[in-house]
Amino acid sequence: MKIALCKTSIFGPISGADETMLNYALHLQQTGHDVSVVLLYPPSVDDQYLRRLRLKGISVQAIVPRSYLFALLRVFRSLLTSALFFLFFVKRAPGGLRKIWQFAVRAITQLHYRDCRAYFAAARPDLLHVFTPDTGSAIMIRAGHELGIPVLYHEMGTAHHLPLLEDYYRRLEKVLPLCTEVAALSPRLAAEWSTRFPFLSSVSVLPLIIERSDTTHSLNSLPSDNNADNDVETVFGFAARLEEGKGPLVLVDALAKVNRERPLAVAKIAGMGPQLLDVKARVRELELRDACELVGHYSDPRLRSAFMNSLDVFVLPSFAEGTPNGVIEAMAHGIPVIASNVGGIPDIIDADSGILVPPGDAAALADAMAALANDPKRRNEMGAAARERHQKLFAPTAVVPLLLNVYHRVTGNGHAGNDVRRDKNHLHPWG
């Protein structure tokens, strides 16, 4: 089968949608399918996802090899994320700047519809698998529909998204009826999107693919009774974009509550984003410099694994989520999780593998952190359960057969048959 995995571009340095697309590409290639990544615009030449795809011999094609207007917007976007520019300009008018950005990207993208249609007419893939409601998704879906190419749209987020994404979803709603099939990342999210868009006959479930770590979590062995007296602070980790929706300030506030009486926990925060300065300021205000370390963003799987292996507990206090990569990566490393009870997270985490807390509730998060900091035996048991749950829900042997079944149904080519090695002891619970 000739499969085109489609996005507007690769937007690293760390992107859940980009990571999902890369993992799908790698495992589809391993099953013998002709898979390519098709982008409307080329990514940066030093992008880590581009480098990893090419290293595995996966074709990465740009429909518009050179767009000076889009390149100019990339420069502008880089300025917006720089600390000094953010401090003196962006914070004064974030809403207005976001609207200007969205309008400019949308206007430039519309100029390339003919290029998009001509590319797919020449390439003639058997299937377009389109990710996220970003600016190029709509024209890719329209082009595929007009050419009679089956289109699978794969939603990475939640119907209860943040208001700043509303413009994207209004435009997505206009083209969803042109898709052959729509998929979400978990059963709860599929139900949300079916309610949000009742004109869809059904929404399939296609989970993330994240491979189990080959390294052993160095802090996940049960300590002896002599060492279980909590003299050693518990390490909590956060890895996501530093923005309001991910809740980094909630984590900092919770950390202060946990350590109010005595040093009990430290936090490692990985990521960059528009709330970086706010996080640093809150850490200073709460006098948490010795308890909170901002480590920047990790840029490749080895650094990600090293970060995860340095943690006792992973924390993600988001206000809105689909099924976050960071949570699943922590589970693959055998790390228990504390996360907000939003989006698809309740499908991922059960009571054996983690703790769910209300979004925005620093006191509830602090209680959960203190409970695990004071109970190393429970952490160990939760970590083992998290790794087992990862294997059932997100391992390639579980997800790839489910993915291929959807592909064959969408293209009308029957069933996946024996074109992928199945785990005979494991059928996906969401299939």
C-alpha cells in the first residue's frame, strides 16, 4: 500500500503530532508498506524529526519546496518565542498577535492549493493520512477528496480544547465531511468528537505508537527498609511546552505546598515556551531554586530516555489534552504518573498506574505528590503497572495491526491479513 502521512510542516523541536507521525512512518515501513511523509512546506534543515526520518530511509517530500512568505513567518515565529521579544512585546498583546499569525498563515496556505492538488494527482497514493487541524490540513483533505483518494483524518487533540484553537476547528469542520474516515487517539476522545461533530457516522480509535524503553528505570527498584525513610527527596518530572494549557505554574505552586514543612520533593521541568519567564519568576517568588530545575528541552530519544530515567514520578497538570506523548513515554519507562483528569488521559491512566487530579487544582496535585513521595513501595508498584499498561495500549505489536485494519477498511482493500506480525496473546482493548 502506498501511504502518504500528511502535515503542513514539521514544527519541532518537540512536537507530539510530529512524534506520532514519525513513529507511524517507522513502523509502517517495517511492515513493508510504501510510506512517505508529505509536508506542505519543508521543515528546517536541522530539524531532529527530518534527520530521524531520513536516517531510516523514509521519504520526506515538500509540496512547496520554497515559500519565501512562509519562511518569513518562521523567522517571525522564532522572534515571538525568544525571551527578550516575549518580555517586551508579546505579553502586551498575545491575542492580537495570534490572530494576525493565524490570518497570515491561512492566506499564504490558500495560495498553494493548486500545488497541493497537482502533487497528489502525480503521486497518486492509495491513502492520505492527515494529522492535526493545522493550516495545511484543509487543503490536503480537499485535494485528496477531489482526486478520489481516500482520506483518513487523525485528530491529535480534544474537543474540549483551549479557546485559542477555535479558529482551526471551525475551518476543520467544513472539510471533515470530505474525509473517508476520522480517527481519535482514545475511546473517550472519539466519543467527544462524535458529540462535537454529530454529522460524522463514526470516529475510529487509533492510539499513539510509543516503543517500550530498553533501559531500566534506575530509580524504580524498591528501596530497602533501611533506605525508605524519605531522607532522599523524590524527583518529579514535567516535560511539555511551557504554556498555560500545560499547567507548569500549577506544578510550581504544588511543589511549594509539598515542601512547606520540610524538603520532600524536587521538580525537573523540561521544555520551552511562552511561560518560561513566568515559571522562572514563580520559582524565585516561592524560593524554590534549590527544589526546581529547568533543564531546557530534549531534542532526541536518547536525551528523552535519560530525562525519564532520572525521575521517580512524571507529572502533567494540563488544562486540556488529547493523549499526551510525555505521559505514555513515562509509562514506557516504568514511571508512575500524576496527571489532570482531562481529555484522553483517563483512558491512559488507571488507579494502578497513576493518580488523576482536577485541572488547575494545585492543592490536589500537592496531595498526590506528597502521597507518592511518602510511599516508595507504592511508586514501585505503580511504575510496574504503568509499563504493563503501556505494552497493552501503545506498543507497536498492539497498535500497528489496528492501524492497518483501518487503512484496509478506508481504502476498500479488505483486511490487514498477515502483512504485520501480531502478538497472539494481545488484541488491542480499543480495537
